[in-house]
Amino acid sequence: MAKRVSHRHSMCGVARPLDAIGDWWSLLIVRDAFDGLRRFGEFQKSLGLAKNILSARLRNLLAHGIMETVPAADGSPYQEYVLTEKGRGLFPLLVALRQWGEDFFFEPDEAHVLLVDRKNGLPVRRLELRAQDGRIVGAEDTMVRLPSA
Amino acid sequence: MAKRVSHRHSMCGVARPLDAIGDWWSLLIVRDAFDGLRRFGEFQKSLGLAKNILSARLRNLLAHGIMETVPAADGSPYQEYVLTEKGRGLFPLLVALRQWGEDFFFEPDEAHVLLVDRKNGLPVRRLELRAQDGRIVGAEDTMVRLPSA
DNA sequence: AGACCATGGTTTCAAACTGAAACCATGCGA
DNA sequence: TCGCATGGTTTCAGTTTGAAACCATGGTCT
């Protein structure tokens, strides 16, 4: 479970997060958690994955501090799985994924789930990346700089 | 390769993109492609993955229209792999991943690669998600709305 | 108490996937 | 012609996946 990328360059800033998340199922679990799901059974029903797999993925998310268990909530003798701060930090990633999906995986007229502002129900804008001076920048406008200097 | 999530609800707006990407390796390939890598050998050296796996992942990325092959460039008799429009659309996702990594996987003083503005070498800002009215919104401020209405 | 059931897992086992290494193919240049 | 660089494919053992069966705990009903 821990040896997916044998950190050859001690794992770059993209590989390390990927390794922590684990796999796609984990990300779908996190998404469901953002949607308010908390119980083992809820995740299982929502995602339709095998219980052993769900169990392993939750364990991994706990181990990486992305989710944590809390004793109960409604008095039932079970525990619930909730996002940690670190887990909630995945929100922009999920939004990016969703917006990419909207752009390239749905016909213009095809109905799809929409991420909307709670305040007024209007769809949110696109994610935007800005430079220090406030310009919106894309891939072409940026580059990675090594730790160095 | 195509049956990772047996689209139970015909696959939501998050699962469908995930399915197309394939796996973590694919995302690392895309990241390398953003960094200018184009050749089979370059990807293999950079990522250190087995050639058969790289071959399979590239095939998958091609099949999903995320990358495409172009005849040559420097006259060599080989093809190069470049991002399509769809592939370039993954930029925000990679940025999200990178920023999450910066937040939770590096010590404050630990050196790490930085995404900078080409124009002036300054680090870019954080990704931001805004509502229609311009407010910056987080997970708590949003919800998903079903196709319905 | 005893039977039953809901929830949340673990175990088992066959099939699929992964990845290291060996092999193959093509197009050079010496 | 030989040798080599590049870009793959094939082979095969080891790992992972996932469906199904099983197990455990605690509550409910009678």
C-alpha cells in the first residue's frame, strides 16, 4: 500500500500528494465526505464498492490524516468518518476535476451536477490562478522553479 | 483498463474524469508533458517507470484524447507525445494538487519546487474559487445541485 | 433469556493488474 | 557490415482487486 511510487527523487510535489491519496476510490470517498456522508454504510451504498476495499481505503485515508473517526453523533454505537483540515484542503482539487469534467465529458446540453453557491444557488465561477500582480495565468504563463537559489 | 468504475449511476462528474485519466502515473506523465517532455524516453527517465507501463499509460491517454502523437520535430524518425486541448485543461488540477502538497506535505522551511510566473519569476497565488458575486468561496459555501430543475 | 436483525467489518480466493527483465524492431553512423 | 540508440512488446512472478461468504457487536422484540 505504501510502495506505489518508489520515491526515486524522494518524490516531487505532485507525486507525494498522489501517493497519500491512494487511488481514485479514495478521492470519491473524499468527495462523498464533502457531500456530508459520514458512515461506512453510506459510503458503501453511494460508491458501490466492495466492503473490503472501502475498509482498506478508509484505513489509508485515516493513516494519512485526510480523514479521522469521531465517536458517534446520533448515539449509535458506531464511529463516523469525517474530513480533517488536510482532507478539506482537497476541495480545490475536486473542483478542478469537476470543472474539467464539465468541459470535456458532457455534451453542452447534457444535464450534469452543478456546484452552486449556497447563498443564492447560482453556479460558482471557474477556478482561477493568478500571478502576484493579479493577472490570471495559465500553463503557458508559468514554469516550475527548482528549490535551489 | 476501461472497467475501473462500473458506472453504477452512469458515473458522476467526478468519477468520469478520473476514469479517463486512468491512474497516478498518467497524471505524472501529464505533469511532465506540461514541463515540456515529449519523448517516450524522456518520460521513462523522468518517472522511472517500466516501459510496458509507460506504453500502456500513453496508449490510454491517447485513447482518451488527453495526449496526441505528432510526427517528429527534430527530424528524428520517432513520434512525440504532446498534450491536446483537453490535456492542457488539466492544468488547474495539477496546480491544486501541487498547492495541497505544499500545504500539508512539506515542512515550512523544506525546500520544494515552486510554480512561478514566467514573466517575473514570482510564485503564483493560490487557486481561488469565486461565486458569481465575486466572493471567494470554500467547500462550506457551496453545494452540488442535481441536474433536475 | 432467546431469536433476530442492522451495522461494520474481516477472510477467502480467483481473476486482473503491475512491473522488472528480456527480447524485438527500426533507423541511423562508422 | 557491425554496433548502437530509441521505442517499444513479451514473459512471467508477485501483488492487488473485488465479490461473496463469514464474523462480531449491540439493539429490539417477545
